[in-house]
Amino acid sequence: MSQYAGAGPTVHDPMTLPSDDNINNYTFCVELKGSQWFLQKGKMIAYYGSIDFNGIGHGRLDRLVRTSFHSPLHASDWVVAEGSGKMLLADRAFDVNSYDLEDGNLTIRSGNLLAFQPTLALKQSIVPGFLTLIGTGKFVAASNGPVVFMEPPIRVDPQALVGWADCPSPCHHYDHGYMTGLMGGLRAMTGLGGASGEEHQFEFVGAGTVLLQSSETLMAEQATGAVPHQAGVPGSGVPSTGPSPQSGVPRLPGQLGDLQRRFGL
Amino acid sequence: MGAAGGYLRSVAMFRLQGSKVLAVEMTGDAVKAKNGSMVAYDGQMAFKKLSGGGEGIRGMVTRRITGEQMTVMEVRGQGTCWFADRASEINLVGLQGDKLYVESSNLLATDAGLRTGTTFTGLRGASQGNGLFTTTVEGHGQAAITSDGPAVVLRVSPQFPLSVDPGAYIAHQGNLRQSFQSGVTFRTLMGEGGGEAFQIRFEGDGLVYVQPSERNTIAGDV
């Protein structure tokens, strides 16, 4: 064993790997003992033991999917890991953390959710691009930089929002004063005089917890599946110009996130 | 260089400064490092580009043919030299006569006393999108490899074989057999795949380095 000793990092084997806990900030280890986990495709980096990965459409999983998976058109992004052993999860070297829900609910940006126990039910949030977990159990989520927990009332930057628990859905907040009047109009049209880039926030009120990441780098959006084409269903008809602007696309200074249009300027 | 003659067998000392910068202390000896990876040095250093990885004509030709090209420089001198590569995490590997298999793009620096070469990896290499060949490092000394996020080192023993996603694999050392596992079934073709269709299975005795991030591979979408 001393053969490999030296300045190298810690060596892990199935005995020393933690059970359902972080190995470091970026890698999470899940222990399976004949149990099942839902897993987003491609987030498993290595495993010991015998673990099967089956698509959601696998016939044997019908019952499980019926009770804990309510995003039918999202199904092709998820697999069920089943067997015994320890598997390592990671995502693009982002921070990963596990969270315990106890008879609660939590809504999370779909790209940030890596895995969850089937004791939780996954549902598509009516906020486009978000998923809601309901029930009791553990899930693993990724964020760019560590997650901080905040309590409402709070206004948060759209790109920093990871998710929220127990509180009602957020609404948009605009710095209205900044955008109106002659000077505001000029600023909006030309970008001169400075757009701080923070004229638009999500506002949370009520009791609950808001999860923020400590950077404004978004994870790639995962398709959450189409919603039924029905009147009254957000995002069903119109092309989504939803709450989160196209991730990663920088706004031109004069556009201010298309605010001028919303204020009729 | 004559001044260093007093050191019969001086070995460059590798140490990490933070997790993204490698500091090497040298007393007249040399290290091989990725071209252009030096960020700072003090003392006296000479940088010499080694064509074709410094393995002679044969090595150079082999690397050309196999696509495992490395542009390597030899750094020799007295003092401390710091290396870094695109802010990626650096992992130190100590070699005591065993062989390290690593992708040339992940190899940052090696002790000049270590031999580097090229080896055939077969399907595993292809599944990583890195070609069919990989770089080997052999001998006694230290090497530094880079990874996207800090690497996790996993021990493989006869009773605990390990399966690794090709996109997360960066290196392995020791006496390991690797085989390529494919879970491609009718379901995969129907778009109902398990998402982890290709894996490399390691059996034997040794260490495997994985990074908490996946390169884009042909297996990634299946």
C-alpha cells in the first residue's frame, strides 16, 4: 500500500468512501443497498459494485415512475440506478451538495438537480425551467459556487437563483423609477448613463427558504418537457420569453433585458 | 550547470501551492513540462523546447502517427519554477517504478528522470474522444496531472473492480486490466437508454483518477 504513498491526494476505496455524502466539494458518493435513485443522465462518473442504469421507460420501473416521476416528457433525461455498491456523482466540476427534505417541497432550476431518492416525487413546476420535489428524502444538486440560504422577504438576481423551499412562487420586480422619465428613457434606449445590469430581480415573500449560488453562471437548462397546450397553463402557447433570460447570452447595453418594451418605451 | 555537479542524484521537488499551481524546486536538475505552462520562476532557469516529447526520433514519429502529440519543454536550473495550465486543478502522482497512463493533454509536468511513451488503448480511448492512444509515464519520481475539478483517486483491488465513465477518466496507474463495457441495447437505439451506455471497467490492483466533470464524448449522449 505504501507503494503509492507520497505527495498524492487521498486514495479512496469502497470502505473509505462516504455513504450518501460528499467526497469533496465537487463529488458526491451515493451508496446503494438494493435501493434505487433517480439520476440525471451522464452525471455518474464512476462506481464500485453492481449497479444497473435503466431508462425511465424500462418496463419494470413502471410502478416507481408512477409514484415518483411526474414529468413524462422529461423522462428521457433521467435514469434509475439500481443495485448495490457506491457510485460517484459530479457535474462539470460544479459544487454539489445533498439536501434533506422532510415532508416538504422544494423547487429547483432543472439544470441543477443531479439525483434524488424515489421517496421524493419529482414534478414539473409551473414556473418554466424549474422542477419541484415533494415528500421526504434526499436529493443532490449542483451549483456554481457554494449555496447560500436566505429568508424572504428578499429580492434575488435571476441568474443567482438556484431554488426555493416552502415559500410561494417568486414574482418579477423591476426598478421602475430607473426606467421612467426622460432620462430613464434615454438610458434605456442608448445604454448611456449606465445600466447597472441589476434592474430586474425575482422577489420572494412569505415564509420559506431561498437558495442562491454564489455566482451568476447558469447551468445548462435541462428540457423539462412540454406542458399541455391549454389555456391558462404558463408557457403552453407562446414561445417562452420566461423569467430566466437565455442563459449565458450577454445583453446589449441598450436593451436592458427588453425592459423598455415592458414599460412601453 | 557545473555547479550542480556536487549533487549526485538530485531530484526536483514537486509541491502544490494552492490546488492550481505547481511549484518545483530544482537544484541543477530538470523537469519536463507542457510547453508554455511556466507562470513564474526565481533563480536561474533554462527552458528548452523538446521536439516530439523528448523521446528521440522514434518517439517523435510515434507521437505524430498516434496523435498523442505533446509539446514539451525541458526546464533546468536552480531555484523554484511555478507551473499552471488554464486554472485546472493539479494532482501529484508519485511513481515508484510503476507505470502511469494519462492523456497527453492532462500531463502537466514530470520529473526528467521519468520515461514517457505512447501506448495503444483500444476502444477505451476511442470512447473518450481522445483517439486510440494514450501516454505512459514510467520510472521513479513525481508527475503532475491536470483535471477539471479536483481528481478523486479510487483504489481498485481484486475484490473491488471499478467502472468509470469514459468522460471522467483522466489517468490510472498500477497493474490494471481495463475492459470496455457497453450497455447499448435495443432500448438505447429507441432513445430510452440508461444514459451510461459506455463504461471502462478496471480490474486488478492499482489506482484510477477521475475528475468531477465529463468531457464531451460520443458516449455522452447515448
